[in-house]
Amino acid sequence: MTGWRLRDFHSDDLDGILRLWEEIKASDTEPVYGLSEVLASCQKDHAVVAVHGDEVVGAAVGRAAHAQGWIVFLATAAKWQSQGIGTAMLAALEARMAPHGMTKLSALMPESEAKIDAFLNRGFEVKKNLRYFERHIPVQREELKLLGELGGRVLPRDLWQKVGGMAREKELLERRLVMPLAKPELAEQYGVSPPKAVVLFGPPGTGKTTFAKAIASRLEWSFIEVFPSRLAADPQGLAGALRETFLKISELEHAVVFIDEVEEIAAQRSGEPPSAMQGVTNELLKIIPAFREQPGRLLVCATNFIRALDSAFLRHGRFDYVVPIGLPDVAARQAIWERYIPETVSHEVDLAILVEQSDGFSPADVEYAAHRASQHALEKALYQTGDGPVINGPSTEDYALAISETRRTVSDEVAAEFLEDIERLARL
């Protein structure tokens, strides 16, 4: 079969590239580069096609970066193979990429790909004992400016692992939130709708903000915290600023949006005439349904006083789950203490005693006690007199004293109310 020729890629050739791509997929071969990457390189980088009449029967796509070039896509229609089209396309592509001053041209091929003659004919060598590693960057460059305007950020990837203990809460959030959002196709296969909004409630200082950040870290989504107090200074008012903020957020591909102390803008509506804050609550109630219609979004609202929330705010259809976040358990308290005990004395401090004596402490309480003990030990070291032993850090006694002098954030009454709220309002 003859009559084919080579030319540069035209935008009209996209359908032909797509047909070649689908032919490869139909042969149970998974291309290394995604279709979106191939099509983007066709238009922005370098591409040549082999055509017979108006039909695209082959394509080669490449990308050059300084001295390194990559073959992104090479395919020949099945009925046109064994005619040297692949070799010719590689030669033409290399000629077009040469002005970039390349010193190396590389290609990655699926292990199942048997058609490598074109590469061998062009002098490519098969490299042994190599592994291909791939990582998708979750936030694209064009989103970073908007993310900065919103005061958002991309959090470190390891925050989820750093949440020590709290195994029950972590497992619940992993199963209900993270997995359906991270694997939406699989969730859809089983008839599961990925969650769009969740309320975290519990006593003050129990780590609700930490969990919200950990969820964003686990998903590798942008994290945006909305501060109603800051929005209130906007000339268009709090309700208008809230609406504008969520409109901007809709332009991001993925985002975890966090509102702490949400009871400030979603408290029970009452009184005649309606207060200005009721207008803000109404605006938020209108925002949530629109937010839920967008893919790749999760709204996390946290409250210390769930009883204060407007009844319409918590109803089904707005929030998928209402999750209690309580005081740290034994494993969590141990992890928190380990974070604050200096490494120089960690082997000398009886951690079990500290964990036991700090039962009922919030993470903030543990942090306060740890810092108090460190300050006390530092002062002893600086101002000690006599020939006593050298103090190189806080001791178990220093920590125990600090624990005894720390007033718990969560009283017995608040803890009891929290248990009642779990029975009455939690939705898991």
C-alpha cells in the first residue's frame, strides 16, 4: 500500500489523532501519556502526521525542553504498518525539534508495546533496569494566582499521617469522605455519590481545623479557609463578599473550603424585624446548593456549638455527614506529647505517665502544658545555683507539674453535652 506522505500537524487533524489513540486503547495497550497531554503537545509543541489523501494514518508528537526531548506519542494505523511510516515520522519530528539544541531524545513505551522497530531504526537504544515513576500535580500553575487571591494554599502531603491516634475518626473520614472523592469513578460504579459538604462538631480545641486540613492534604486539593470576620469589612457587606468568594472558588478545579466557627453566620434565625446576620445566613443557605452542583469540591464547616446552628442549616440535602470530633484518645495524646518533648530528653521522660495524667485534655491543652514545662525547665537551667545536676531539658516531674497547673478547656459539663449532641445530631 503506497501513497502516504508526511506533513506538519494541523488543528483539523485532531479527529485523526483521536482515532489513532482509540485504536491503541482497543488493542489493550495503555499509552504512557494521557490523551489530554498528547492533544496539548500537538498544538503547543511539535507534531507531524502521515496522511493518505485526507486521512491521518500516523502521528508522531514530541516535546523539547532545553537539551532533553521526549516522544509523547507515536502511532500508525494498523493497516498501514510495516511500511516505514513510524521511522519516517520519527526522523521528521527530530528534524523539527533539533533547533532546540537537544542532546538527548527519549521515549517511554508500555511494556506490552511490541512495535518498536521504528525506534530501533532511528538509532534509539533500549535502556535496561529503568523504572518509570509518575506523579500528577494537583494544582495547575494557572490556578495558583487565583488561589493566592483567595488566601488559599496547597498543604503538605503528609498531614494525614501526622494526625496521631483518633483512629475511629480518621477511619470514618477516610471511608465516607476521602475515598469517594479520590475515586469518583469507582464510587459511581457502586452508586455512591461523592460527598459535597460536611459538618465537624465538638468541644473547643479538639482538632477540627487539623482534620479539615488533613482531608485537603490527603486529597491533594487546594485548601481555602473562609473567615467571615474578614469578609465583613468588604464594602459590599458580608453576604455579598461571601457570595463573591464562592464564585471565585468555583473557578478552581479542586478545593476543600473550610469555615470555622460557622455558628457565627449560621445561627438560629429569630426576632422581628430580621437582623442583618439573618441575611448572611440566608445567603449561605443559598450558596450551599449551588456549591454542591460543582464537581471536585468539599465544604467543611466546623462548630463548637452545634446547638446554636439554624435547623435549616443541618437538614438533609445540604450536608452529607455531621461528624463528631471529640477529645484525643490515648494514642492521640501520646502522639501530641511526642511532638513537643525535646529529642534530647525523650528517652528519659515517662510518656505513659503524661498520657494518663492528661486524660480529658484537648490538643491545645497538651501543647500549653508542654510549653509550660519547657519554660520552667529552661528557667531552672539558667538560674540554678549550687552544684546540682546539669539540667538538659524538661523532666517527667516538670511535665507532671505543668499538667496539674493547666486548666482543662473542656469541662465535664461540656463533655457531657457533647455526648448528648452525638446522640441527637450526629449523621455518619
